[in-house]
Amino acid sequence: MVMNPAFAATFSPPVMEARRWLNETRLPEGLALLNLSQAAPVDPPPAPMRAAMARAIEQDPAIHLYSPVLGNPPLRARLAARIAALYGGRVAPEQVALTSGCNQAFCAAVAVLAAPGDQVILPVPWYFNHAMWLSMSGIEAVALPTAANLLPDPGQAAALITPRTRAIALVTPNNPGGVEYPPALLDAFAALAARHGIALIVDETYRDFHTVDGAPHRLFTNPDWDETLIHLYSFSKAYRLTGHRVGAIAASAARLAEIEKFLDTVTICVSGPGQMAALWGLEHLEDWLAGERQEILRRREAMIAGFADLPGWSLLGCGAYFAYVRHPFDAPSPEVARRLLAEAGVLMLPGTMFRPDGDAEGQREMRIAFANADTAQIGDLMARLGRLGQAVTS
């Protein structure tokens, strides 16, 4: 059978693996499943947005047609204005493009930056889909270790840069770690990338759930930001549009001209209803989104408080949609994940899914995607983990 060896060498999608566990595992009697495996909202968009979408689908013929490859001009302009207002910089509509989800934004950015045999630096634990795309593209993912607080060190990154390095890719708030990268740290990475003539990709899929009010960083205040920075964003998490696949890239017009080739070949354009909904959200849902953020922050506080009282577990990072923890069991994390499902009815992903093969740290780590669990369910999670821990130590 003929097969691209780069695809054959790439690991299978972790979330799909977790779904297979669900099919293979009998849940404990009397316990409802706590599915903490995927960072995707399970609720639909808010009712006013759905109503606006329904009207547009019925009444606007253009919504069913191809749009410009880089996105509809009104949405590009509105997003550029929002980025400029939030970060205090200058962003023009021609520096913004729409993509079919933020994963596609990353793939498009890497496709125009790197060729097979090149390298991209990723902090570990890393977002597995980033590592998968690099692997399938024949590009080496160079692992950048992080400290105990899960923050990467620009000095360590500098030591990893070679003539084959094309970019450093950061995610903040982080997936899987939940940590937020301080503005000074992002400044240091931008300066490092600029000195070496490589790109800095910053994925802010979870920006709308940041713990700090105002701008999360200063990167857009540099008038020449687009010479180095490629910024990624997602409407999927902000407005619950996961199924409509709407992401965005902010970069130089020259880079977007190359990205246009990629997008035109893969999907041609973002879905019309998705683009319409994203624009409607930017225009009408600012207060609603602020409320969503406050709810996520309450759940974050519940996670922090819960792990503070849970013997044996260590909370390494917590923010946006994720908590990243060290488990107390004398078993590797994939076995712990299967046991948590079978004995406690809890589905979470093992740390081995977020690290290179052979990285021993992942054997003790777990990622918890808590955004779909309310504070009562988080309390239930802590009780289940506590009972399981007592069973092990008794």
C-alpha cells in the first residue's frame, strides 16, 4: 500500500483515541461521565446569534457562495480594528485573514514558512495538533523544555536555533498547560526571533478568557510587528462556533499573499454562515463574552482551590480552559487515564499525548479540560479523585 511516510510516522489524534476508550470502557455504576478530554464548548452559540444566523441563511443569498479566499472584507476590517483597540497597535485589514479554524491558521502559517527538513521550536508540553502538522509536513518539531511553572526560557530557545529553524510557536493562554505568558516573556521571544530572522507564531485561541484585563501583551505596539509576528486567533471558543470553523491570522500582507495560495488550495474560503456569525459576534456580543469569561475564571478558581486540598496531586498550571497536573499514582499516565475512566468515570488526557516520545515527564502528567464543567461538577471531580487516591493508599 502506497502511503506518505511522514503521515505514517505521525501519531494518531489523541482526542479520537480518548473516544475509543469510551467505547471500550464500562463506566462505574451510578456515576455520570465527567468528560474533561476536549477543549471545545458543548453548548451552542447564544440564542440571539443563532436567530441572526437563521435569518441570514434564509434571506442573504451571498452567504451560500464562495467568499474571497482571505475572508469577507467587513469581517477582516472589524477584526483588525478590534485587535488594534485591544493591543494598542496599528493593524490594517490587509494584515488580517480568516481561516477554517485556528488549526488551519497554524497549518497555513507553517506551510509558508518551512519546508521538509526545516525546524520549528515548540515548548513542551505542546499542543499535539501543532506537533502533528509539523510531523506530517516533514518538519522537525524541536522540543523546548519548560520550567516547573511551564514557562519557556528564551535563553534555552536561543540555544536550539539552527540554520534550519524557521519559527518559534507559542500558545498563550497555553494549551495544554493553562499558563499565561507574561508580556515581558513574549517581548523577549519576539526580540529573539527578530535577531535571528525567524518568525514568532503566537496562538491566542483562548485570549478571551485571560485572567488579566486589557491587553495580554505589547507585541502589536511595535510598528514593525508584522516583520516577525504571526498572530493566530479563534472565534470557535469565544462564540461557540466550533462546528463552523472560523479562525484568523494577523501577519504581513506579503505573508498573507502566500497564505492565500494555501487556503485557496485547501478550503477556498471559510464558510459563509461562520463568517457572518463571527462578524455579528464582534458587533453584538461584547457584554455576553465578558460574562463567559467571568464564568471560566470562576471555574478556574474552583480548580485551583480543589487541587489545593487534594493530597498527592500537584497543579502545574491552570487557566483558560485547562489545568495541567501531576498525578500521585505509581503507574504511567496512559494507564492512569484508563483507570480514572473505569473507576471514577472521569475522562482526561495523559501527559504523554503532549510530549515527544520518550519524554519521561509525561508519564506523571494529566491534562484536564475543565471549561465544560461547572463549579459543582468540579467539586464532584475533586471528590472522585480523592476517593480514588484513598483507595490506592489504604
